[in-house]
Amino acid sequence: MNISELIPQPTQCETFKRNRLRYIPETPGCYVLTTFTKVVLYIGLTSNLRRRMNEHLDNPGKTCEMEIGRAVLFFWIKCQEVNKIERTWLNIHIQHEGTLPKLNKIYSPTSV
């Protein structure tokens, strides 16, 4: 699934590299890791986008090459309703692909 199919659309994008961390805000938000061709590999939420990107860069599971490519772009949207947006994005992905994104292990729980 391509990132263009997500609603709401992420508003920002940066290369998924450590030297680009300074351009990622330290704010809550939802984010997506994609291949160069913008195929969605991972959907997540966080209270600190910069810290979370850094954690993913330290995770070999998020930086490895896969059959469909590797994570090279980090898209995000700043928001306070992170649970709602992440759940919406995961549901859209499941609706299009029948599964979670390749790098998501579980359907993350949200608070009501």
C-alpha cells in the first residue's frame, strides 16, 4: 500500500537517517516508515517523534533490507490524538492489504 492512501495524510517527511534527526520535532505524533517508492512498512505513534525515529534507527529489524525494499523515508503528522490516527492508518492498511504493515508485529491497543 502506498502512503498516499492514508487518511489523514502525513504532513512532513524526512530521510530515515541519523543525520536527519535534528529536523524531526520532539512532539507527539503518528509516523510511517516507507520504502523509496513510498510503500508503507511500519505505522506507529509516539510522544516524541525524534526519540522514536532514533530508536528505530538502532533497531536492525527496522533498518534491514526486505524483499520489498528497506525503510528510507520517515513521514509524520504532529497530533495529540495519536491513538485515533494510528488506529485509522492501521485499519486502512488492513483494508487494502489484508494484513498489518510488514514491520508491525501487533495491532497496537488504544485507550478509549
